[in-house]
Amino acid sequence: MTPELQALGLLTSYCTKFLEEEWKSRPSEYATGHAILQADPQVQIAVIRAALRHIARYNGFDLLVDESTDQAILQADTQFRDVLNRAMHSYKRDKFDDILIQLYKRKLSYTLEDIHAMLQALNNGFSHLPAQALLRALASPLANAEILAACRSELEPLRATANWWLQYRTAERRKFLNLPSD
């Protein structure tokens, strides 16, 4: 089973559980949340990428999986989309952010392709993401001059978006705007 297929299955199960069960305070208190946090790092990166792609889609940007993707992934992608749409309209929506924040705090080995995908999703779904946590996760890889240069075109629009969204929280805005250049 590919990391992407595993990630979509875990995300679907996690969202379904937190929508059905009583309030729990941490992602690790859900069996599926615990499974995500204990998964292989490549699966954790696939969880982040799938979640970000779907949040961008929810925000009106169509970042679909490649049409050549196998049928199992397309089916899992559709199932996750349906559950995520319910979760995004739920008062428990923060449980979805919580699992992402837990993953962002880990030192995962992102490829350049991963970073591009994350920045693209961040540019398209800024208002629906724990954006500052994601940029902090990317700060270490972006410290590499080659990666920073390769991502510059995605970072500039993000800087403008962040400047507008965080205009009234000056300390938070200043930290956020400096992250890509730290």
C-alpha cells in the first residue's frame, strides 16, 4: 500500500471518528489520531500533503490528484473529501487542525516536491490552515539556499497574503513574514 493511500485511509478514519465521538482533547486520544502520529514519516508527509490539498480544494482551488493515479487512490481521495467537507462545517473542525499541528512539529524530511505542494496549498488555503505552524515546519528546509531559491515564486505571494490576513496582529505578523527569510 502506498503512503498516499495509507494517508487518505487514516485521515478518513480520523475525521469520521472525531465527528462521531464525544469531545476528546488531543488527537492521540483517538486510535486513528494515534496511528497517524505513530506512522512512518513518509506516511505522515503524505497525510500533510493530502490534508492540505483537500483544504485548498475546500477553499475553491482544485488541486486534484493526477488523472493517471490508480483507482484505489482516486476512491480513497473521494471518500476523504466527503468526510472532510462535513468536518469543515463542524464545531469540531479544530480537531483536524490539531493533528496537522502535531505533524508540523515533527522533524520530517520533506523533498522539494513536498515543499512546493505545501506552499501551493498554503497559498490557496491560507485562511483555513494553521499557516504559521506550517511555515515553522518548513523553516528548516527553507534555510537551504537552493531550496529557498526554488521556492521563491511561491513564497512571495504568501508574504502578501500573510501581510493582509495578519494586519491587526503585528507581533504575529512580523514573526510570520520573517519565517521564510530566517
